[in-house]
Amino acid sequence: MKLLFSLQAFFAGLVLAQTIPPSVYVLMPNNPTLRALSSALHILGFSGSELDVSLSASSSSSGGSAAPDIGQKQSLTYTILPPGTTYQNISRADPSARFILPITRSTASSSWFGGFFQSPLLGHESQSDEDTDSIRAFFADKAFSDGKPRLFELDVFPTESHAQAETWVALCDFLGLGYSIVERLKLWRFPE
């Protein structure tokens, strides 16, 4: 009888471990991209959470690597990361973590007209090029076991309707939610 209860507890632990969703972190958004991405994540059932202060503090200490409390998350949450190298510590401590780098591109930026404007809505990234390049370099060789990247560069302000629908599909795929949620929730226009 004791063995039966032990097996039930073991299998319950396996099911729980498999159903804990991965942590999602948003890297360096500015206000317009944060509003749009937060709205999109809320539509998908995610809620915002605060960054553990010990993670942020350890990123600035010499060589310290803090492990986030990943075993306690059982709901869909996302965390906004401040500029800096906190993402490196989190990436090392939580191999299932997913990172979203919001960027803004537009067809206007590739035309002669887009060159006259320095607005984040017209094709200029919300981060400095140096910060964005260092994030891309860090995640360049980091992927999940299935080969999918751990960093997702999300164009937050697609202008064409088909691009908005594709943004939803790509975001849901990256988050492991699948295409069916796009159909079920009729996600065609990305929030602004």
C-alpha cells in the first residue's frame, strides 16, 4: 500500500513538472512596445510579475549567478527585465526560460521616406544598437533541445494586416501555445 502511494506521488510530481510553463522575460522595451507586448501577452493569458531583486543584484556583483525560483511558477507569467546583464544570469540558471526582444520595423523604414523620421514606430529599434547586438550575440548559440532559439525578436508594430496575423502566429509558436489559440481567439490584429 505504501508503494502505491509512493508511485502516485511520483507520477503526480512528473505531471506537475511537465505542466509548469516556462518563464518568459521581455528585454529592454520602451513604453510603446511595452504597452503593445503586455496587451498581447495578457490576451494570451499571461500576467506580469516582478523581477526578483536578488537576481538583479547578483547580476551586478562580481561573478555571482543567482538561480531564480523556477519551481514555484505554475501560471503563465512574464517579467520585464531592466537594461543590463540580468538576462545572462537568468538564462544560465533557468534553461527553459524564453526571452522576447521587442523591436520595431516597418516598410516605411526601408523606403526613402522612412529615413527622415527617428520614431520607434517607423522602423528604429527601441534599444541602442550596442545593447541589441550584445543580446543577440549572447543568445546566438543558445537554443532549446529541439533547435528553436531562446531569443525571439518580435516586431511589435507590424503595419500590414497579414504581418500582424503572422506576428501572433510566431509569438504563440515561440511561447509553446500553438496555432490553435490564434484561431480560437481570432487573433488577427496585433495590439498597438
